[in-house]
Amino acid sequence: METFGRYELLRRLANGGMGQIDLARQKGPVGFQKLLVVKRILPHLSEDEEFLKMFLDEARIAALLNHPNIAQIYESGQADDIYYMAMEYVQGEPITQVVRKAEAQGRPMPVPLLIRIIADAAAALDYVHHAKSPSGRPLGLIHRDVSPQNVMVSFHGTVKLIDFGVAKAANKLSMTSVGAIKGKYAYMSPEQATDQELDGRSDIFGLATILYEQLTGTRLFKRETDHGTLKAVVGHRVPPPSSVVDGIPPGLDEVVLQGLAKHRDDRFERAADFQLALEEVLMHARLPGSPGHLAAFMRELYEQEIEEDRFSSEPTVIFYAPDELRQKDDPSRSGRRPAAPRNEGSGASHSPSRERSASGSGTSRPRTPRPPRRGDS
């Protein structure tokens, strides 16, 4: 098994021209083991001062954030002359992959659950926009890359906002060149597409774009060329979702269109306002869009993946008995005399540790029946 620093690398999750992302395991004393993700930059990029600053910025910014809907950064550093960061392992997929998988299985993602995912992501964004340093100084964070790839949904229904690689902060090491637009064009706000000064309302536009596309099954601003995409972001008139597809709950059109307002002053002031508006749509229509409903749907949708991932990456469970370890170190604590050495060939053997595989317990759990959901078609 390949090792990197103090981590065991279990399997490759992603591989690109700038770095590698691996599922890893951190091991410690007395059976301590933790699954996480190790993100490494390629060695030659360590010599690129601007790229290295961006990488370190991402780690430093995300390390200051502590919210249940944001993937955590545990540490960053250098091992074997390679810069890396260790982060939370989100056992799940981006929102677009979840929707596609549901459709492939013949059960399209229920609209209330799409609303839940976006509402939870909005809660994460509001925290980001108003985050402060340990000394109480506002960080001035803007994500700038709110796109489907960065809204993860775990197999157990937890929504996680990831990837702060192009986030804007008040005290970043790296600087964005004048005229350099960062982010994915199809999810930019009009002010971002035209290289204006940004605030948190730009991220709200990107999140509303994701919701629109997942509700309607269409690409809202994506065109054949980057120029055409940016032109659509700035000038395309957005039709209400209900004019594109059926089944849009009352009030949702207005919420989505306010999030997609071309002028930022016409949008929600805060991501928390966007979140509350979505929650009210669910509440007034009495729709099954709670975190529990999302968790139940995801567990059923990804039942096979959950089981496969458990067997492929689950650490060995170590039986730990502190009293036995103390007695082993000091036989006098047991109240018995130390055993005399056995002669070779006696056929007796002693193993001081007990170890078993979690998958070898011989027990199985009954499947939990899926609770009925109102609104499922």
C-alpha cells in the first residue's frame, strides 16, 4: 500500500493536470484510524509561486470555517517535498450526479429534496459570507465558484459545500490579475462576468442557477462558446421554471427568479434570506423536504455504493482492553505470578492482541423499508 507522510493512500479519487486527490487513512496508537482525503499538487507546480499561493490560500481559508454544510480541512503541509492538504471525506457525489442516478433508476429526484439541497447549501454560503477570524475580524469571503461540482450530497443526506480554490478573501496571499475572471462561466453572476466588484450576492446567483437547472433539466446560460455563455449570463431573460416543466410548487418561481435577478440589488440581501424563502416554500405547501427525507432517499438510491465502499475502505476494528494492556506491561497488577516460559514443541501459543475484521462478524442488518413520501410520482 502506498504511503504519503503519515497517511496510507487507499485509492485514487481524482487525477488532473494540477494535482491528485486520494482517499487516505490516518493511523494512530491503540487502533485509532480515520478516513480522509489527501489533496496533493504535482511536484513541478510547487515551483509556480502563484499557483502555490492559491493552493495555500484554499487550505488557510477553509481551515477557518466550521459549519456542518462545509467540508472541513484538517491540516496542510509538506511531505516528501510535495505540498498537500488533508480534508474531510465526503462519501457522496455532486448534485448533478445524484439527479442523473435517480433518473437512471426511473425515479426522478423529488422537487422538495432539490429544494432541501439548495437550502442547505445557502446556509453554508451565508456562514461563509459572514465568517470571522478567531480575533473577530470579518474575513470578507466570497466563494466565486458556486457550481454543481462544488455542491456535494453525501450518501447519508448531508449537503457539503466544497472547493475554496478561487475564493476571494480580504487577506489572500495570491492576487487576481485585472481582467482575469475566475470561476465557471455558466454559473457566474452578471457582475462577475463583467469583472465588477463582487459581494455575497454573486454566490446567490450561482446557487439559484443550479436550482433552476436541476428543476427544469436544462442548461440556463451554457452556450457553444465562452463568449456566448457570458453574454447569456448578462442578457438572457430567464423564464419561470413552471413555464418549462410541470410540478413546480407554489411560490418557488418567485424565489428562483429573485435569486437570478440581473441586478444584485434585486436579489436576496443574504444567502440566509434565500434559504428561508426556500424553507417557506416547503412549509407552506407541506412538502416532504426535511433532512430526514433527503437522508432516506440517498440511502436507498446509493444502497449498493454504501455497502461496496464500506468493504473496500473500512479499517480493521481493534479490540481494545486497557486492563489487559496494563497487566501485560506489569504482570504484578494481575494478582498472579508471571507464567513460566513454555518449552518449544508444547503446542501452546499466545497472541497478545485480538483482531477481527468488521466484515467478518457474521451478522447482517435487516433493510429498513422506505417510508412513503407524499409528492413522489
